Amino acid sequence: MKDSFPYARHPSACIYCGHCVAVCPEDALQHIGEKKGEFILKTPDSNNPVDFFATRRSIRRYTSQPIASDILQQLISIAETAPSGHNARKRQYHIVKTQYAIEKLEKITANHYRRLLNISPLILGFLSVVSPRKAKKMAKTFQGLKRLVAAADKGHNPFYRGVPCVIFLTAPKKQYTGKDDCLAAQQILMLRAHQLGLGTCSIGFALRAHKALEKYLNIPKNRQIYAVTIVGYPKYHYKKAIYRPVEKCIF
């Protein structure tokens, strides 16, 4: 808040997710994306099955309430109904739910990006010569990473958000459909979690640090992390759902 009004701390980082307007219980905010037709806000109807999908959000604020083991087992069981190439079903689920271990995951991931930032001047210097446009885009990415690493140094848990549970999905490296199989299971897991009143978020930043994370989690060398999901009870609840227009639909 600033002068009794909300303001965006990093407006250039806005990705038009609509979180700010969807979560406000008083309809006090407006988003330029809604004015431009990027999305439509709507109060969800519990009797409308379509609204169930529209209300699933990437949650980044959680309570400290732990998730019972039987609920986690239920999530894994339903995730395994996902398709698998050639019915191989070689996915594995690695569940981390101790505070110490999750804090360790946070440090490992932050250190990966810290090392990347240390060599970023060399990367940007090279790109500025061969591809100035790409260098400009990469510089913006590095600025975002600097904020994340700084937040990690302050103990704000920017990568795993202080959740009570992190689920890693792995598959054999040589399995041709391994990544697709894990992503399919992740989506079903997240929808079932939403149905149970849990919040989830896919952590793409963790995938870039997968080698260090695999070592810490003692994942066999012939397997790779292809999907990472944080799971917990949402701290806040969203008043509205967001519907996005389909720009292209070709038959």
C-alpha cells in the first residue's frame, strides 16, 4: 500500500495472471488486462462444472497446516490415471514434506541461480554482439532472478513458497515420452488437489536446477525430474474466476 492505495512494486513484471483482481473480496481493483479483453472476471457458480477448471489457480501463499499422508497418497493414486506413452508407466513420485528438507531445496535452487548470475555478464556480453535483441530480453530475465535470489537470502522462500509439501515427478531419461508422462500426471494431480481444497503451483525454476536437486534427493542417475509441484492449504481464497478468450481456433 502507498498513500492508502495499492500499487504494483514491479509493474514491468506483470504477466497478466489476474491474481490481484480475482482475489480482492471487495472488487476494489481493476486490471488493464480486463479492459483490453485479455480476460474476463466472473463469480464462479458451484453448480457449473466449467467454473471448477476456471477457479484453479497457481497458489503462492500457504498456511502452515500439514497435509495428511492419506490425502497425499490419494493425489498420487489419481495422478497415475494419467496417460503414459506405450503404457510404460515408469513415473515416480518423490514427496518432500519436512521443513528442513524443503528449506534445503530452497537453498539448492537459489545457489543454482546465484552461480548463473555470477557468469551473467559474460553471457550478456556475448549475446550483445551476436544477438542484441536476445541480450536485452535476457537482461530482463536476469533482473528477475536477482530479485528472487535476494529474496532467498532474506529467508522469504521465493522458489518453494514455504509450503508443507513438494512433489517431484521423475521418469527414465531414455524414455521417449517421460517428460510428457510426468506433465500429464502433474495436471491431474493439481486438479484433484483443487477439488480437495488444496492449492498447487508448478515450479519451473526447480527444473533448471534439476541436477543438483536430483543429487540431494538421491534420485537414480538414469532418471530425471520433469515436473515439480508445491502443495498446501491456500492462505487466501479467490472471489472470482478468470476466463480467457480463445484467440485462434482452427478447424
